[in-house]
Amino acid sequence: MEFTVIKRKNKIKVIIENNVKQINKDYCFIAGNIYNINELDNSSKSIESKLIDLYNRYQDKLFNLLNGNFLLILIIAGEIIIVKDKMGSKRLYYTLINQDFICSNNLKYIINNYKTDLNIDRQQLANYLSYNYILEPMTIFTEVKKLPAGMALKFNEQIILNQYYDLIKAYKVNKNKLKNYDLAQQKLEQSLYDAVKMQSQNYKKVGVFFSAGVDSTLVAALLKEAKKEVHTFTIGFNEEERNEAVRSKKIAKHLKTKHHEYYITDKDVEKIIKLVPKIYSEPFADPSLVPTIFLNSKVKNMDIIFTGDGADQLFCGSNVYKEWNISERMTILRQKIQHLKNKNVIVYNPYLKSNRQLALYYPLKSQIYNVIPHQFSSQIKFMLNDIKTFLSCNLFYKVSNPANYYGLNLAHPFVDNIVVQKSLQIKHKFKYYQNITKYILKNIVYQKIPQSYLNQKKNGFGIPLEKYLYNIFYNDIIKFSNYEILKKQNLFDKQFLKLLKKLQNKSLDRRECNIIFAYYIFQLWYQEYIEDLWRDKT
């Protein structure tokens, strides 16, 4: 659901799905879900009235009490208050232009109404080409910011930001409180069960985005235990090496879900890529957005859809964490060898396969990564950094925008307040044990699913990007790269033109493929929102 709040000359206007309201009294609006509202106030009042009463009672202390995936908008005595949930599942843009305060969950409104006041931030464009997304609080425009996770914004005469939840502080307070493995597993499983039960309790038609991995399988299994009829939705690829639909179907049959699978074709990709700028109003180029959009477009008549997002970052599930741990060990070993031999050796350079891993060595990513306290191990620092950046700025943005576009309601049980707290309390070696990622989650799910069903390499929602660049996307990219167009944009230098030449020669490496894809998505976005420069050049 799209919304925009504008304050101009002490008059406040709220626009929800093109419906305009002039606000002259206290007001509340929720984008998303707050699941524990009845625990805080069990009266028969509306949710909005309860939240206004609760804010008047608790003031800013209320924000920490709320459990859900939400943006909360309160207008109290003429003051605008916007609260983003602790893990950042929703996106909010805000700006102050010509004494107008504007905030919206869709950058489109700000662009369409204030385009002449906006300037593309060249530094963020460079970062976007490196990471495929733009980190909070920055945006593609110098004049617009994003509200970070766990943050509340107030506006009366000026913008005041309050970080009501700090992940690093929460980790310091909670770490190693659950030192007994059996107790940790028991409490974690109970908190996950409680989360899926609470988040599904008001809905009849419940679905799961199902990838045949540990996270979505565990969510589906717990939903079945909560006596729910569960629908599972899986995407299939015609390339055998990346197709996980067969395994998904096997697991879904074991769980006795109502299973739906959809195979994506090249024709589907051609249609989807043109929708990207309409769905993502800020440039975003994670290649897996293509199958994500496709799968969202296929889901019909569901009250709520569950995801497994957040599990990798909270429970050390990504292989990049394993690679990072190995690189750290190798660095220490080489340093010891150097010390023992008392001579210079080549410094270990962890040039790993993961694009995000390489991004750590770019200035901006390194700067953010180094903010995490030094007393934590490198692997833990990497995970905490991913929660603060990759989870909120990439994963949630990737799934929430197509869901909004197609009118789907999402739930993310792994970032439930209690589940997150248990994750922070669990000893790290219970998450990563003897080079096994997500160790504790796997032990929970193996009690529900035969281990052989899950002990296979998982490809995720990856696409054959190189193939698409050289075929489906190629003509468009070449059109966008007309010299006159690039000169008029004045955003890309001669060095970048060499990369386009490599595209023509079909000699791009993996990282260069990601950069060219990000460039392509940026040009689609530029055409949609800024200026159509290439129509007359085709």
C-alpha cells in the first residue's frame, strides 16, 4: 500500500493509494503488520485508536514494545512521527524541500512532484554500481534520505531522528546468555513456532515462498504444526543445474502442503525487466529480483505470504560467512608463519567468489564494516553488518516492493522480536559449528524433514545473468549506451565505456556482469523517472 505524508505551512495531508486526507486531529496509519497490539491494549477500540492511546501513555518508549514488520505513522498535536520496525522490513523516503516536509514509502511521489529540486548523487551512483543497491540512509538523490531500521523520525519545525533500537547494543546485552545447547535449541524452536502462529492467527489462506532450503522449509513445517492449511510457492528454471523445483516439490509433498510451481521463461524475463523501474522506484539491481517479481505475480488469493528472510544473517547461514571465517584463519596462520620465519610473505588477499565479499574492500563498505566493535570476531562482525545493511537495504527491499505492487501481505517470522533476541543470546558456535552454517536451525528442521532432502547444494533465486546480458538485455543496453545519450547524462566516464566494449566482445567477468546489469537497471529507471533519452535513438 502506497502512502505519502506532506506538511506544508502547518497543514498536513496524507495520501493513501491516491485518496487524499487533510489531517486536523490526531491520526494513525500502519503500513505492514503490528502483531502484539492486543497484548499492549486488549480493548475493543480500533488498532489505530489503540496506538494513539498507547503513544500518549508511553511516548517514545512505545516503539521498543512493538513487534512486527511495519512503518507506523502518527500525527499527534500537529507533529508527524514515523517509526520503522527494528529490522527495517519497510522502506521510507523523506526530504525537506522549499519548507515542504515529504515522506513516502514510494520515491516516485517525490520525483514526480519535486524533480527540478533533485540531483543525482554521483557517489551513491558509484556505490550502487558496486553493490547493486544503495545503503541507508542515503538514496540516489542528494536531497532525499531513507529512514534506517530501528529509527523514529519526528517533524514539527525540523527533522529529529531517534534510534530507539540499536542492534550492536542489543547484541552486547544479550550475547552468550543461552550457553546450554539443548536449552538454546528448545527456546529457539518455541520462539519460531510462537512467531509463525502469532503472525498467521488472523488469516485463513496462508502461503510460503518456498525455495527447498532450511529457512522456508522450517517456516512451512511450523505453520503445519500450527494446524494451518499451507500453500507453498516455488519457482522453477529450465536450466537443470539451477532448478530446485523438483526438490521443493518433494519436500512439499512430505509436509503435505498445497504446492504450486511456476517455470520462468525467456519471454517472462523480457516482460519482467520492463516492470523493474515501476516496482522499484529507486535503482536496485540484485539479479534475483527477476524471479522474485515473477513469483509474486503468480500468487493469487492468499491472505498472507511467509518468507525465510533474516535467517541467514541471524544464524550464520550464508556461505560467505564460512568463506570469511576461512580467510580469517588463513590470515592468522600466515602471520604466525611470517613471525616464525622472521621474513616477509605475501599478504593473504581473500579474493572470493561472492560479489558482496569483494564489496567489503571498497571504501564505503569497509567504513561501515569497521563501525562494528573490534571485540567481535570477523565472522560475527560480518553478520551484524549484514543485518544492518544487506538485510534491510537489499533483501527486504527486493521482496517487499513486488509484494506491494501485486497486493501481497508479507510476514517475516525470523525477524520477530523474540526470535531476534534468542538469536542474539545463542552462543555463536551453536550457529556455526565445525564449518557447518546455520547449525542450530538445521538441527531443528532435521527433526521434521529427512536430512537427505535438504543436504544438497542450494542455488537460491540466481539467474543466468551472463546469458541474459548477451541475449535478452543486450540490444537495450547498447541503445542506452549511445555516445550522445551518455554525454547528455554526464554520469559515466570513459573507463565505463571500456566495460561496455567488453559486453560487445562477450568477455565480461562475473563482477563486471553485475556492474553492467546495475547500469542497465539504472538506465531503465532513468528513462522512467528522469528523462526518456533514448526513444529517438532506436
